[in-house]
Amino acid sequence: MKRRIAAIAVSMIAVGVAVMAPTAANAASRPLIRTYAGRTSVYFKGVGSQQGWFTSQSYTESVVLAPHVSLSEKSVFDYGRNDHHRSTQLYYVVGNHSYTKNGNGHWSVLGLSNSALRSEAQALNPYLTRKAFLTLPQVRRPSSSHYLVTGDYAHVGRFLQSAFGLPKAVFGGTSLKVFTISFWDDFRGRPVRITVSAKSSTFMFTVAETFSNYNKPLTIAAP
């Protein structure tokens, strides 16, 4: 799921066995994902000369993919250096409109075209996240449900960008060079958990995303 991370994060941070992509037959055999719940956290922590500096972004989502895409998402952004600042956002997609509320502000409503709704559905589809990961070069498979890849941004950046909205510019000034990404799915091929980690002399970086409650009854209403 691609996040709306980059614009905020850039301003804060600026201070084996190869696995083939799933075949069409395998994709056809996977169960349709109608609903799920998701949780994501993205965390930068300063160490060494950057001790005390941090940014933390967390997302909690309820998602309906079928028969029509709907979404409710709460995001919390914390940051500071030896102090603490926080901003929050609520974001909904219901029908052909999006609804956004920043902090205690008013709701902003935007009409969505069919193309925009398709883009939302693609960004929220766990199977497409899985495919984007498995098509990275040199993915290893430590176990039947666990996939692993390690590399620099040139190697894994397209996944960090597509799944979490993290462009290369986010890591400017952090000296983070090597990223380790783990991906777990269930016995039916549905994503369960993704983690990302990297460390330098000045920053530690982690991502954790979980998927749960697949196909549980769920109704999302406009705020």
C-alpha cells in the first residue's frame, strides 16, 4: 500500500535463491480479497551525532476492495529532536469521493474519477504489493512463508517507493545504504507482514506493516 509519506518525511529527514513472480495460474488460484485491516509504522531514529532526533509515522486502515473500493485510514506523524511534535490525519474513500481531515480542521471533500478509484484500489491491493516485492532481483526464501532481500536503494528502491511512498530523497543525509526487507505470507498466498530495516552511524530506520482480518464483514461510511 503506497503511503502519503514522502512530502512530510523528506522535510524531517533532510536536517540466496532467486524467486520468480507469481504465475497467472497461481494468481488465479488465490482467494479474492474483499476486505482486510492494515497497520503500518515507519520510524527514523537518530543515533550518534543525531541522537535525540526521530520521526515516526503510523497508519491504521480498514479496507474494502470488492465490490467497490472503500477506505478509512488514520495516520499519526510524530517528530522532533529532544522535543515532540504531532500531527494527525483522517482519510476516507467512500463512493466516488475522498474525505480528508488534518488535526482538528474541517473535512475536505474531493470527487474521484474512475481512474483515481482504480489507482486507489491498486495501491491498496495486498497481492500487488506481494508481486512488487517478489519481482525484485535476488529475493531469497528462508522458509515456505518467508521471503528476504537485502540491497541498496538502487536494488530495492522501487519497492520502497511503490509500497510505502519512500523516494530516495527521504534518505538524504541519513547515510543509510543497505536495506533488509522481509515478507511473510499465509498458506493461501496472502501477505501477512512486511518489515524493512537499515542502520548507519547516524540513523536507524524501520518499517513494519501487517495485514489481518481478511474477508471479515466490514462497512465503511462517509464521515
